[in-house]
Amino acid sequence: MAAVLLSAAAVAACSGKATGTGATAGSTSSTGAGTSATVGPQNSATPQPGGSFTMLEETGLTGAWPTGLDPATDGNGSANQSYLDAIYGNLFELGANGQTIDDLATGYTITPDAKTVAIHLRPGVTFSDGTPFNAAAVAFNFKRDIASAVGDKPNWPVSSITTSGNYDVLIHLTQPYAPIINTFHDSNVNWIVSPTALQKMGENAFKLAPVGAGPFTVVSDTVSSELALKKNPHYWAPGEPYLNSLTFKSVASDEAALETMQAGGVQGYEGMQTPQLASAFGQQFNVLDVPSTSPYVIQLNTAIAPFNNLNAREAVYYATDVNLIDQRLFGNLHPVTEGFTAPNGLFYEQDVPGYRTYDLAKAKAAVKAAGGVTVDLMATQSSVTQTVLEALQTMWQAAGMTVNIHVDQLANVIQQFQGNKWQASLQTAGAFDPAAGLGVNFRFGSKSVFSGVHDPKLDTLFAAATSTLDTAKRQQLYDQAAEYISENAYAPFLFPVNGWNIAAKNVTGPGLTTLLPASAVRPEILWAQVGFTGQ
């Protein structure tokens, strides 16, 4: 552990529109979220028209879009939400208090039996290619997205999707699905492509120069390096977007982002993760602390050795001193949790009955009972995951395990999951609503390629939680699911890791300088409302 703490010290040394309030059937109306501190004041001033904005994104996660930016085929999905929001806009946005905000949709209606959901579209909108944004276009997208094998699609129990007139799309369900509106916030159905442009260009060309109805259009796309956008003259909201141009650039690390911003010419950095650098950024820029709705989880592949053995899984639980990692690497910034929810999301449960906590003697005994444990532990590359993996490696080896670690870019991690030969992976699990795209089904559902668990009983609990319209019952069922995961030692949880959004002092915008709840790992940045204050 001493080596890990030296590594952390070295990192530290480097630093010198209209709102809809209707609740989804069965959803809760409060996030349960507390306030979050910022380094420097939040900038909520009114933007002035004009200007060019450059946003940095870290290469390992959000700074890579190797499969392009078509929501139905984008394997990075929610990780690329900033690009997708800028190009496509949203049907619905997640507002400051967890309410649903109308964007390209003006609202929704749910029938009394909760089996038909009508999405009401904003009339008169066009895609940036001039073609109509209407019910036929949105229904086409819904069907295509749900049929996709790689996109971040929702788990709706759909029987059919139809239209009613030009501006109503009807989602017909086989059973009630309580979180249906919340699932828009981090799934591909929220981003609508132009069917005409897609057909004319073909999927391969479209994903490199996508066409939507959002605030910006694509000028150039150097995949996983730089995405240049310009103001959409056909955007539906008068006066928006404020910016004339928006450019996303990949950067290697939080330290590199700090140096780049200090050099000038760059106005923002999304999702900085190194706590020790927050004060260094704060000396020159606005720094917004963004609480996550997604706890870190150590996923275990229970289909193959060594974690098809309960003793091996128990060994990982007992060998992991989560409180020490939080204290020494993150300064106790994060509430240690034992389940798949976080304080800033719905249905939070911090303490799970019977959860196995750190006990080195029990860890050693479990390793012995398993006949030894040799494990490869991977993670998606970021500025903090390497350090966390080193801490886990040190702790697990102290319990007698043989541990190899490696970090990789998101696209390569996805390939590892698809091959199903991985053993353990440090990832995030959760979303604002547990049923949403990157939520509990994504990491623990039998049908998900990104799951290490294939347990019908767990699937049944998840299905029951989404089909009930009673919020108290949903809470109870998710609590039962968390306890069942714990009982079977399917995957130990750590804590939700905050990010920090960095912006120049004269920048303002929701999600960038004023706090919004994270739809999944990070909040949306509402790019149509981002601009310069002129100060």
C-alpha cells in the first residue's frame, strides 16, 4: 500500500426552456441528492451570443469515439453523450432537481394501465438537413435503436411502436414499465438521427458526419481526436445556441488537460477525476464538483474460473479495504457504498445487510479454500483507475492472490467483455434511475454482454422492480436485489467517484458551471445554453 500512497502523492505534487414536471408512472419525484461544493462560484449569468468554445475530453473514456457517433451503432454510447447532445439534442433532459425537462419532446402521456406511453413531439422542428423532425422519424429511430446489438438501448418490454398523427409516437408495452421516461436520460432513444440522411449516406458514412436536430452540426470528425461543430441555423429554440462553434479535443490525462488549459485557447474540460488537481484548476478556472450516480464496482465474471467459485469471490470482498482506498487516494470525498445506487440517484441504499467487509484473515482463508486465486484485473483508462488498480493489487496479493492488472481504452475494454474471457474489471454500475441504460441490468442482467452475472432470480427481481408502479415497492425490490448480490458475493462495490467540470471564468452553462444531476456517470451539458458572459 505504501507504493500506492507514494503514487497518489506524486499526482498531488503535479498540481501547483420549458420544464415538464410530470412524473413517470411509478417513479419518485426527488433525487435524494444533497448539495455539492464547488471550487469557486457557480456562474449562472446569461450568455452572450457568439464565440468559439473548445472542450477537452480524456482519451481513455469520453475522448474516444472509435465506432462513430450514430446512437444505434455507437458502442461507447453514454460515454459520448456530450457529442451526441450537441449534434442531436434530446427528447428529454434531466433537470436540476431530477425533473424531466422537455426538449425535442414537449411531454408525454401514460395510459391508466401504464401499457401505452405517448411521446409528444415539438411541432415544426426540422433536422439540420431541412427534413422534418416528426413522429415517423422518431418511431423509425426507436425501432432501429431497440434492435441494435451495440448501442445503449433501454430495456423496454415493447410489443410495438406506432404513430398518431405527425407529432405523437406511441410505445406499446407488454406490461407496465415504471422508469420508462427516466430511461431516456442515458440511452440511445433520446438521440434522434435524420432517417433521410442516414439512408442517403449509409451507416458507415453517417456515423462520421451524423445529422440530427440539435444545436450544432458537424464540420469535421477526426475519430477519437477532434470533433469540430458549428451552430445549427435550423435549431428550433430562438437565439440558441449561443456559441458559433464548438470543438471537442482529446487529451491524454487530467495533468495534460491542466497544462493545456493553462497555455490558453481552451475553455473547458469535462469530467476531471483527480482530487489533488481540483485546487490547481481552481486557481484560474471555475471548477464544478459533479457528484456521480454510479458507484465503482469490481465486476467478477462468474461464468469462468476463478470466480465461478464462491470462495474466490469471497476472497475479493474480504481482501478489499474500501475505506482505506477512499481515505488515502480520495480524501474521504465519497460515501463508501455496498450497492448499485448512489446518493445523487434514485433508490439509494448505502448499507446492505450481511455485506462482507475487509477482513484480511478471512480473505486468506477464502483464498486457501479456493485452492489459490490467480486473477487478471482490468479497468477503463482514466487518470485515477491505474492508481486504484495498484491499491487493489497490493491488497489482494497481501491475501495470497496472484494479481495482474491493466488499463485500456474503452473500445478495447468493450471487446474484452464481448469475448467473455475477462475475469475481473473495475467499472461503474448505476444511473440516475437504476433501470436506465448503464444501470443495474447493464452490469448484472443475464442478457447484458457487460454483465458478469447470469442469475435468473436476480433477473426476476429487476423485472419486478420495473413493472411495479409503487415507488416504495420499487425501493424494496432494489434493496432485495442488492442483498442478493451481496449474499452470493457477485461483485464488491466501492464508492461513487465524483468528477469535476472545468470552465473558463467567463463561461456559463447548465451542467458545466451550474449543477445538474448525473444521468449516468456524468451529467449532460446542455450545449444550446452554454456561452460566454462577456465578463
